[in-house]
Amino acid sequence: MAKKLEEIRQLNKKYDNSAKKAFDSVLSPQKSAATLDDNPLIAAVARVAEAMGIVVKIPPLRKLSGGDPFKLIADESGFRFRQVELKADWYQRDNGPMLAFTKDGEPVALIPKSPSRYRCWRGDGGFQEVDAQSEFDRAYVFYPPLPKEPVTFWEMVKLGLKLFRRRDLVLTLVLALAAALLSLLPAMAMQETFNVWIPQNQSVTILVVGFILVAVAVSRGLFAMVQNICVLRIQGKLSILQNSLLDKLLSLPASFFKQYSSGALAMRATGFAMIQKILSVNVITMIITSSFSLVNGLYIFTINPTIGWIAMALTAVSVAITLVIGKAQMKCQRISLEMSNDISGMVFELITSVSRLRVAGAESRSYLKWVREYAKQRKVEYKRGQLMALLRLMTIALPTLSMCVIYYYVSVNSISSGGFVAINSAFVIFISSLLGLVQTLISINSVVPQYENTKPIIDGVPEVDSFKTTPGKIQGDIEIKHLYFSYYQGGATILDNIFLHIKHGEYVAIVGASGSGKSTLLRLLLGFEKPTSGSIYCGGFDLESVDIREIRKQMGVVLQDSQLIPGDILSNIAGSKKELSEDEVWELLKKVGMDEEIREMPMGLKTMVAEGAGTLSGGQRQKLLIARAIAANPAILFFDEATSALDNRSQKIVSESLKNLDATRIVIAHRLSTIMDCDRILVLEKGSIVESGTYDELMKKEAYFYKYAKRQLV
């Protein structure tokens, strides 16, 4: 009885702890209301995420039991991860926090203790030191996501600071201050030498001072080396934000990508790389130059306050001139960056359209168009270069002119030779450091145009938010109610009051004249566009309230402009589906009638393909795209002119294979041979469904479809 009571007491204690954690999670978003410590995987993921400033969100238990728990947690929390290989001495380098699994499958958190030491966190035993005896089966690196809502520049800086250890920042500040104090020694030594030791003929003391100054120079060199190492560490940490930016870009809706050309978008997407490069170098430089100017400026005041104020006034004038030039330079940079975006987009379009340009004989016109835009951009860059040259000239001239003023003051006032030499040495360091600081601030300000360039991505609203429901496995039934669509408010109505219900497994064709709304309807079904009004349901889920990414994973799609991925045939078909074996890939190729053609190629599945490379014909590319679309056994298949380049034999093979799939098939096609066997044919006319039925039924009506088909039969 006592044992039973103790068990109940322990169970109640566990419930109390769980309830406390649930209340704590309200004020501490890093922790979920789910009991983290009760699940080793969730606890380990939470430890790694906490070290990287990532908020962990635990998916519902029903969802965790239906797939890979780690992947589901990552999807729910919004962070990306990558599997890495742990080499023999991995723990002696700072690779950042990682999630790892032991040989027995136990999840652990690997947290850096220092740049050359790691600690392993286990749910039962706390932290343990990692050494050569520690063995882990696999490990994963996390990439923190950008906030889903728009953020300011300083919020982005705060996000970047979360990636650093406090120890690194403190070390950088201490080294900067130490280097600044060392910079005073030459001036102080020269003052004592000229005022005391030379008049007293203390040659031994002077020799010792010489050795000390050599040691100071060596020490400053070592400090500079350590500071450069700090710069490299900062660059490595900040590079994580570039991954986060690309992750944010991939999460944006399809409508976002219509606003920019591919080249311009590529420039915007790589903006963080430039920001990282500018900040990592210049922030360290700013800390060092600030320390140098502050320490040496104060030292001048201790020697002669009047000269100190003169130095401050001269420096203020120099800084003002430098800032004016720097502001004009930044304006030129902003204009040049916008032009570069447009030129990059133009170059990308020209390169991808080379064959069409040659057919049209438009090479000269295209080249002229590029030259005109490029010349405008180079003019702006030339002006910016002139301003940079002027800035460098001022950096050299202003300290020299300021020294002339100091020399004049010294010549008319009584100052000891030692004091003069000390002031001269300290002032040179002071004004040079301060002007260097201003130039550094100007360089840091150049981050602003780069940040503005990437801001559309940063401020973009992701396609899916945390309030969208997860559908799980769906059936292929589709229902459309009262669907209206226009591409912009007040624009022409592209789709007008569409009602449609397609049952799971049904084979439906959509036909109509060009501009009737066929491809637009398909884009709406894929979630690429949002209806002006009305609802679309896939598998019983409203696309407006469901995680559309999970729906798309259960779709196979071949669009008119679908392209192959640069790589080999195997990777094009398997894609991210690593579980597909080569035998399964061959089976897919057989279903599209391409297995024999691939076997005849010298490299087989390893044959390299790319759009425009000429390795494959148009029909072969379409077959590969179809094989890729059916690889995951989708619930719904969408084909938009997917078989237009196939010969009759290949089309027959593909059609027979598709019949055996347990999937809803929706095709947009013009060839009658593609749609004759469909269960239903929908005829679109000016955005409305004007006819629906089988091929024979529609031909008997002798209405819209009859006229459409008759043109091909004739």
C-alpha cells in the first residue's frame, strides 16, 4: 500500500512540474508547453535551438507520431537543418551548436564551451565533456529563420548578435583597448627621452626603451593577428544570416517572384553576403580606431589642454569635410545598386534567350540595349570613384594641414622638446584614427543601400503561417465554389463564377482558346494565386486555411515552363526523395517510355542534363518531367501541355501508365488524342465553364467543343 501511495505521489509531482512548465511557457517562448524533459529528442532540439536563439514550437502529438519527429519539429519551428559529417577532430574546432545521435540512437545536444572544446548534453546526465572517445552516428546543424513579420535594421543587427558568444565580443573589446594603450607608449617614451634621459646622458636607459618599443611593435602585431581571427569568426557567424535570407525567400508566395526579374532577385538574395563582409571587417576596425582616438586624445589634453582643444577643432573640421564627401558617395552607391539589379536581370534574360535572339537576328539590338544601361551605371560608378579618390586625398592632406597649425602654435609658445615630440606622435595617431573611424562609419553606412536592396525579401510575408492547419495525407477530390479572379483590383475578370467538383481518381481535361483562363485556373489550384472571391478545396481542405506546402507535396505537376534541374537524370527524377532506389527510377522511366533511350546513353542515369544544353530533345525532357511528377505517388496530377512534344507512341505509353495511378488527373491540352479518353472535358470560354462532358457527349452537342475539335479533325 505504501509503495502504491509513493507511486501516486511521484506521478502527482510529475503532473505539477508539467503544469508549471506550461505556465512558464507563457512568459518564456523558448520553451513549449509540451514537457521538454519528458522527450529526449525534443529536449535535445530545445537545447541546441536555445544556444542559437531559435524559438522551438512542438507540433501536436498526433502529428509527431505520423513521421520523422525531428523534421516535424523543424517544420513547426520554421528552422532549416543540414546533416554534417563529424571528422576525427571535429570537437577541437567551433562548428556551432549541433544535434547529434549516438550509436544507440540517443539524441544529444553538442554545445561549444570554447573555440576548441565541446560539451555534450544528455537528458539524464546533464553536460559531459566531449573527447576522442565520444562517438556519434550523425549530427545536424540548425539555421535560424528570419522573423515572419517585417523587421527593422536594428532588429536584424540584434538577430545577428544572438549568434555570437559574449566571450568573443569581450575579447575583441579587451584587445582593442590593450592595443590603444600600447599606442601611447611610444609618445610617453619619446617625452621622457627628450626631457630626461638625453639631457642626463642615460644611454643604457635609452637602449632599454628602444627594446621596449620593439616589444610593443611585436605585441601590436600579435594583437592585429588575433583581431583578424576575430574578424574571420564574425564572418563565419554572420554567414548564417545569408542562409536565413534564402530560407525566407523560398517561403514567399509565387506572386512575390513576379515583381522582380531573376537577375535582380539574385542580387537581392545575396545582399547579406555583402553586408556580412562590410560589417565583419569594419565593426572591428571601428572599435580599434575609436579606442586609439579616445586614448590619444585624452593624452594630448594631459600634456597641454590648449593644444588639445586646437586638435579637437581641427579634427572636427576634417571630420565634417569627410562626412560630406562620404554622404555623396553613398548616394551614388544607392543609385548604382539599383542599376546593377536591372542590368543583372537583363543579362540573365539575354543569356537564357540566346537561341531566340539568334533566330530573330536581334544580337546587335540586344547588345546595344545592354551597353546603354551598362554605360549609365559606369558613369555613376565613375563619379563614385572620383569621390573615393577625393576622400583618400583628404585623409592624407587634412592631418598634414592640421600638423602645420600645431607646429605654428608650438613655435610661438614655450613647450619642451619632449612635450612637442609626444604631442606630435599622439596627434598623428589621434587624427588618423578619427578620420579612419569616419571612413569606417561611411563604409558601414554603405550597408544601408544593401539592406534596402534585400528589404523586400526580409519584409515579405511567408506563404504559410503558424495558424494554417496541417492536412496530413489527402484524397484527390477537388471542389471550387463561386470562384472569381482578377490579377489586380479593378482589372479584367479572368475567371467568372466557377463551380466545379472533381472526384478522387477522375481524369479531367480543361480545354479552351488561348486567354480563356486555363493556366490561371491551374495556378489557383496550386495556390500560386489567391482568388478574388470564392473557395477552393483540395482533399476537403480550404487552400486559404491549410498549409499549402503539405498539399503540394502530394501533387505531381508539369507546367508549360517546367524545367529540368542542372544535374544528372537520377537526381532530376528522385530529387529530394532519397528513399527512391535506382530500380524504382528505372521503373518510372519505363512508365513514360524512356527506359530504353536512357540505357542506350553511355552514362545511363548519370547522364548530365540542363536546360539549353542540347543533351535531350523536347520530348525527352517532357518525359523526365512526367517521371519526376509521378515519383512520389501523388494524390493529384496537374499537366499543362505536358505531352505536347511527345510522339504518338510515347503519348500512348504515358496515357496507359497514368490510367493505373490512384490519383486525380487534370490536364490542359490542345491535342485531341490527349483528351479523348478523359472521364470529363471542361470547356472554358472567357473565364467561364461553358460545357462539360465526355468527348462523345460534347461532340454530339455540336457546340463549343465541337467547333474546337472540328478545327483539328479537318
